[in-house]
Amino acid sequence: MDSIPAARTTAQAHHHIGPMRTVARSAVPSVTDPRAAQVRRYESGQLVWRVQCGDMINRERCVTVLVQDDQVVLVGPPGETARLTAGQLGQLRAALNEAAKLTER
């Protein structure tokens, strides 16, 4: 699976930003999509959405969505292509919508 700490390190290195502010456990949007609820979880106190997908040779992978510093972060499989079914795409869209709502607060 993808590593969120690695994503933070990469983002900080490429964009020269300070410490990341993460979304607290109580920050789930008040209006949620059931598709996003299927993939939403907390990992080390960080709200993340992990949408299962496949790569070009049908290995299981995931696309991760999280919110840091009022921005939506989309982490794909490292160095790979994410191939999503229609259902997985619906989950990703719902996760991105929820994350976007959190950045508007």
C-alpha cells in the first residue's frame, strides 16, 4: 500500500512547504456519500480514503486521497498507472468530493 509519510516528505521536498496540518478525526463532512464511506478510514489519526484499483498487469493497488494544509492530496501507486472500474471511479469521485468539502471549512 501507499505510504502517507512518504507522500508528505515528497510534497515538502517538491513544494518547499512547512509542517503539514492534517485533518482531525472529527472532521468527516456532515454530508457523506456512501461510496466514500466504504473507503474512508483513519490511519494514525489521519483521515484517508483508499480506493482499490489495479495496475496495467492486474496487480492489486490503491489510490489514496487525504487532506493536508487545506489541499487535497491524491497519491497513486508509486511509479505506476491506476486502472479503475466504474465502481472504483465512483468511490474515487466521492472521496475527492468529501476531501474538497473539508478544505472549504
